[in-house]
Amino acid sequence: MNETVQPHARRKAISRHLREWRGVAKAFLSTSHPIQVQIVPMRRCNLACGYCNEYDNFSSPVALVEMERRIDKLGELGTSLVTISGGEPLMHPDLEKIIARIRRNGALAGMITNGYLLVPERIQSLNAAGLDYLQISIDNVQPDEVSKKSLKVLDKKLLMLAEHARFDVNINSVLGSGVRNPEDALIIAKRAVELGFISTVGIIHDGKGQLRPLTGREAEVYQLVRRLGKRNFARFNKFQDNIAAGREHDWKCRAGARYLYICEEGLVHYCSQQRGYPGISLHDYTVEDIRREFETGKSCAPLCTVACAHYTSVLDQWRRPQHPPLVQIGAPASPAAVEEADLAGVLD
Ligand code: SF4
Ligand code: SF4
């Protein structure tokens, strides 16, 4: 990022890429371990975005000793990438120790944050802990009554990241239902690229959790932002194109097997959108559970916009078919989590 730190940053980037490729090779060789896990160390958030059902304003952080047990268990299962989300993970007092534990278990470490609590010293401590990826979702250029995650507020945080971060930074902008000004996504994406960050764009559902085709200008902005982001993964682009057009997508969701969501209670869920399935304690989760879920179809798959689950599952698209869903579960319901869960792509 900053020119003065290039050699050091380059070494770290090379090491990260090697570990990524190791994760990809391992994923191709075996289907019996999770590729990517999203884990919540605290549900509390310092913001209160109007669309979000992923936070509260009171809960305590999960104790470090318990977080370390969970991370060790993910290590035993052979997880390649652990992404910390929330709530707001920067509010957890032992976040850096959690990141270090992820790395000690041999996994790549990512984090999704609203960025408000970032200061240079904290970025340095995230470097030292071994963070590999950080994502910030920016919803608009000017804050409004729905979201304070605006470029106006966060730009100074982006400058701090550009100067101090030794990890990859991904700035996610959003389009779709409830986004007042589609041009904002383009402004945010251009700023991200200008600062040397990765730029992605998420598409959010309407209020009933259903896909809605992008309008004319939204669709144009979507293509412009995607070109800026230089995404080149044909299968994933097809998924993105289908979402943008409001079309169903034909794919095999491997959630519960290759992609897990671990809530603050330590339960395994398919994803942030389908909590309660399978709803088994992580400590009791076994390779048999992974094998069962690998082959279980998900009825919510055709309208799903959970990008990280798509990214993860695409590695196994070519192999073993799935049997029909054991239970009918509804369409994904929370625009916030969909928008925030797009850290993936790091293994592409
Ligand atoms: S969208 Fe993110 S920042 Fe906003 S309330 Fe939810 S968890 Fe907090
Ligand atoms: S919402 Fe998407 S990621 Fe979650 S279980 Fe359904 S298809 Fe899979």
C-alpha cells in the first residue's frame, strides 16, 4: 500500500498467496473439511444500521478461553480460512489474541468490521496478530438515517489503512433495494481502487428477502464497479449476473460442510441467513456432519446472494451431486448480512 512499506508488504503478500494456494489445493484433494468459517466473537455493535438483524447493543464478548476452544476445534476440522464478524469484532477486548490463535491453527485470518474503531495503533496490532484480510462495507457517500457507514465518515480510516495495514483490505459497496443513490457505489469503489484496496460490490434483497432485478442505472453502475474490481472468475460472475438480473441461480450450496457460520453461542449454522440449520454445537461437530451437509441440497439456494458461500461452494461445483433438501427453508432474509458477508473471494 504505502510505497515506504512495499518490500515488507510484498513479502507478507507472497506468504499469504502461498497459503491461499495451499488452501485451494487442499480443497481439491478432500471434501471432508471446511474451507471457510465465519465466526462471531460478540453480537454487540457500536452502530445500529436500520436494515441489520445481526447485532444487539448489550451482549458481552465471548470469553477468550471459549473462543480459543472453538478456534482449536476449527483447526482440528482442517479449516482453511476463519473470518471474524459480528456485531462489531473490534469491540472484543481479545480480538488480536483470537486472530493469533487462528493463525497458530494454520488458517488464514479475516475480519469484517464497520471500521469506526480503527486507529493507527490498532491497525499495527492487527498486523502483529497476523490478520490476513479485512473488509469494510460502505453503504453511502453521506451518512443517512439508515446507515452511518458512509465514505464521508470512513475515508480517514481508509487513509489510515492505506498507510499502516500489512493485510489485504477489501471495500465492499452495495446496490439494490434500499440504496438511495446507485452512483455512491461507484464513488466508493473508485476511492477503494485509488487507495490500492480490493473493491467488491454486493447486491441486497428487497425487504421480503427476495431478489429484485437492478434498475437500468443500478445495472450500469454494477458493471462499472465490477470492472474496477477486476473480478475474473467466470462461474462467480455468472452468479453475480444472475443476481443482478433477479434470476434464480443453479448451484450446489455446500454450507454446513465447506462453509460454516458459528454464532456467539458456539452453534454451527449454514450461514448468517439460515441460522438454526443444522444448529449443532461446534464442539460436537464431526466429519460425518460435514459429509452429510456436503450432500444435502438447500431449498434456499436458487435465490441466495450469500457471496462467500458461493465462492466457497464453487470449488466443489463439478463433483458429487446433492440429494433434494431434507427440510424446506425460506429465502435468505437479511440484507445486512448478505452485504457484510462478502469477504470471500480470498481463495479465488
Ligand atoms: S450492519 Fe454491521 S455495522 Fe451496521 S449494525 Fe449491523 S453489524 Fe453493526
Ligand atoms: S442462504 Fe445461501 S448460503 Fe445460506 S444455506 Fe441457503 S443457499 Fe446456502
